[in-house]
Amino acid sequence: MNDYIVSTMLLVVAFIYLLPLVGVLSSQQLIKLYGLSFTEPNLLVLMRHRAVLFGMLGVFLGYAAFVPKVQTIAFVAGLISVLSFL
């Protein structure tokens, strides 16, 4: 039972981390996501890079939902991501 709860939690968090990945497609997608105008080209590159990194973490968290051997690493990676934001 606990395995299903852990896997479900990882899938939910993976989905949340994958949402910004659409920002890689265009600046218009980033504007829709964040409600901000990214007129500075450097900021636009930074936000797209952020979207790619979130996407990579989201894919890893989704993978960890099905591979118990890497779940601890996934939790640590997610925790570091959240703590670095706070």
C-alpha cells in the first residue's frame, strides 16, 4: 500500500515539474505560464533553461515512481529543488 502512495506522490510532483516545459516552445508560452513579459533576451534564455531543468527533474521523478531503487535520490533531488527556491 505504501508503495502506491509513494509512486502516486512522485507522479503528481513529476507532473507539476513538467508543466513549465511548454515554455521551451516560445516566449508566448512563457508569458502565459508566468503572466510576465520577458522582453530581455537574456532573461528569456534563462527562463527557457529553467523550463528544461524542471522538465529533466520531472522526467526523473516520473521514472522514480516506477523504479523504487532511485526513489530516495528522486526525493532528495526534489527537496533540493524546493529548498533552493525557498
